[in-house]
Amino acid sequence: MSKPERRTFLLEFEKPLHELESRIQQIRELAEVNNVDISEQISQLEARSAQLRQEIFSALTPAQRLQLARHPRRPSTLDYIQAISDEWLSYMAIASAVTIRR
């Protein structure tokens, strides 16, 4: 079974980085299928990816920073709470339970 495709939402300035990372992943898969060792080339591409990420995100305009802050895939507080806690009950649920018992 293959992994389910995760739909990505990309901002314009993120697209070159995403394309490079997709190519790196394709090259990895091809190398694995063909039993070829191209780890040095992949390391160079990963270094280029890190450099491109640094260039893109260090030169964002205020409007681009705002887009990033409002990104639909940005984690919310609830995402963080669920990541650090196995059992979590919202305060509203507790307050509702107390109100019903009275």
C-alpha cells in the first residue's frame, strides 16, 4: 500500500523550494530502485535546498510574512496540545458537565 497523498498548499515563494525537494525525493527513489549509490549528489542537492530555504525565508517581505503567519497548514494551539498530551479535555466540556450535574 502506498502512503496517502497529502495535499499541499504552497505559497508562491515556497514553490521553488518544494520543486527542488520533490526532485530530490524522486532521485532518491530512482537510485533505490536501480541500486545506484548517488549519496554525494543527493548531499549536494540537500545542501542547495537548505541554502535556498535560507535565502527565501530570510528575505521575506512583510506581506509574505503575513501570508506565512496565516498559512492554512500552520499548526493551531489545539494541534500542539494534542501533540504533547494523550488525554485532553477542554475546559468548556468540564464546565458543561458541572452545569448539567447541578
